Amino acid sequence: MYSTNTHNGTVVVDADNNETSSDQDPDLPEDGQDSKLSEPLYVPIKLSDSERSSVASDLDKLESVETSPALLKKKGKVRFSNLLEVRHMSGTEAEAANLARMSYTASLRLEESHSRSANKLHPKQVAKIALLFCIPWFLGNLSYQEALDETQAAVVNILSSTSGLFTLILAALFPSSYGDKFTASKLVAVLLSIGGIVLVSMSHTNQQDQLQLGALWALCGAALYAVYLVMLKKKVDNEERLDIPMFFGFVGMFNMVLLWPGLLVLHHLKLESFVWPTPQQWMYLALNGLIGTVLSEFLWLWGCFLTSSLIATLSLSLTIPLTVLVDIFLKKVSFNWMFFMGIPPVFLSFFAVTFLSHWDDWDPVMVVLKKALHCFCHCRRRTHARSPEDLEQRESLIGIEDGSGSQEEMEGCT
């Protein structure tokens, strides 16, 4: 006699060594071999102390029942073996059997987790994507640092804020979601953000620098930043597919392996001397790497996948007025009216793009422009000057329709 129990692809069968039952398990064929199950494996039953005590009490009850006069007349006895027959089921059959024993909600959650794991990129694919994007990421950061070295931070912030414009154009050319659609309202919001950054940055600078090389580095960094962000969003459209910590880990590893010979080249050409950092510099590098690169880049890229590339780009522009606000409250720094006039456009543009990305077909600026153009054309049509011939024809036609026209007007119409 057999009894089966399926759990995680394992079928456990209790075998009776003394007697065979005529009622065979329908899951097993007559020859005892099942193509869905593996070869039998007999293992001893392992019971805990509590289970052994319960089994012993049950056996005592059975012995007391078997010693009754009514049962002593019967010759048959049933004894169970201490061995379990174990068969392994194939993975596909075991998964179906496991789903069949679950509730409906639990099966839906399991299927959803399976679909997410199936769509998740393999580490080899993540490494390939990181290898493609490690160079633009490095060049963008290098351009920004070189721009800071060539000119003052205010000018660099102004020119770096143009990355929102580059992102808007590239996202429209290579869309990855419905939120990347180009609209006139998004263009106005980006220009408003750039204008606010100009006011905020120019409010605490009075110097006139040579901007040629620094401006070139800043614009190059903004363009590379937009290319990196839009192309990555195009390559991986869902945050559940990409393991973001693994991605940045591969980016750092490839930059360390591939770009370190450049330090020797720069040192040999005497363009930049290689000097071993001091302990204090090591501490600053570690803090900047953990907070300024790892944590901030992780949250920023995650937010980009959850929203859109344009929102992620404009969110970085918020750091400029927030940094200046910290200087006001902590360092008691005073600023002129340009700073306070530039803060509202920066925040307003960010929230405007957020709402516009949520409603893809909503373009209020274009609606206003169309209505203004319609009103302008309608007013021009009403104020159009008529020639004397037009007035004659109009009078003639009115006279014909009303039946009150003169005979000369009737003849003129005919």
C-alpha cells in the first residue's frame, strides 16, 4: 500500500513490507515505474521526540484495540515499515503541482515574482551595458570637473543646466516611454529652469572670466550627461530589469581597469602630475565616493526609471538653489534680489515637468498659442477692408434676397 505526498518536487511514498493492497495509487502505473518520477529511494523515518511520543501513544491504543475479543478472531494484521520511498518529480511538474495547492492570491504573487525574475537582466548583460556606458559617464564627470577648474562655479552651473534642453531633444528623438514626448510646455519649462539657474548663479558672482574653454567643457559635459541618461533609459526601459547596484559596480570596475593607464600617460606628458593622496584627501575621496557618487547616483538613476529622463535631469538643478539656501541659514551669507527671483522658476519648472509627464497629451502652452492664433486671425478677418466693388455686390445681393432692390440693381446682378 502506497501513500504519496508531493512537496517541492519530492514524492514521498509509505511502503508496506508485509502486504500489498489491491487498490493501487492512480499516480503510479501497474509496473511501478512512472516516467514523471525518478527511481525510488528508501530512507528511514526521522521523528522528533514529540512525534515519537505521539506515535507511541497511538501504538498503545492500537494494541489495546487489537487485544479485544472481536478482533482476535481476525487473522489479518497490518504493520507499517519504518522506511519512506522517495521519488523526485521533474521541475515543471513540481511547479504545477505546487501552484495547484496554493490559494489564488498566493499563486498570483508567485507568478508575478517569476515574471520579474525572468525579465531581469543576467549579470553578463548588465556587464555589457556597463561597459558601453562607463566611458560617457566618466567623460561627463571629467568635463564638469575641468569646467570648474577653468572658470567659476556660477558659470559652470548655468551652462550645465542646459543638459535639460539636451535631454528633452534626445528623449524626443529616442523615446523610451510616453513621458518622453516633446511638447511646447516642456520646452517652456526647461527654458524657465535655465533662466532661474542664470539668476541664481549670477546673484553671487561679480567677476568677468574668460569663458571660452570653461564654457566648452561645461557644454560638453551637459551633452554627454544627456546622452548617457537617455541612451541608458532607452536600453533598459524598466527599473525591475536592471540591478542598479550591480550596474554601478561594473561601471566602477571597468573605469578602474580600463582608465588607469591614462594616469601614467598624463604624468609622462606632464599634463597632470600623479601625486599620492594624503590621509585627509583619502578620507574626502571616500566620503565623496560613498555619498556623492554611490548613494546619489543610485537614487538618481532609480528615480529616472520610475519617472522620466527629463524629470531626473531637472531634479539635479534643484541642488543649486538648495545649496545657496544652506549658505544663507548656516553661514549667514546675504544675496541680492536676483537670487530670490531665480529660485521660484527653478522649482516651478520641476513640478511643471512632473505634471506634464504624467498627462502625456496635455500641452497647455500649445493650447494657448492655438487660441491666440485663432483670435488673431478672426480679428483680422473682421477688420478686413472691403473694396467699392465688394460693397456694390453686397448691396445687390441683399436687395435680391429681400426683394427690395431697385430695378438697376436687379439688372446689374443679371
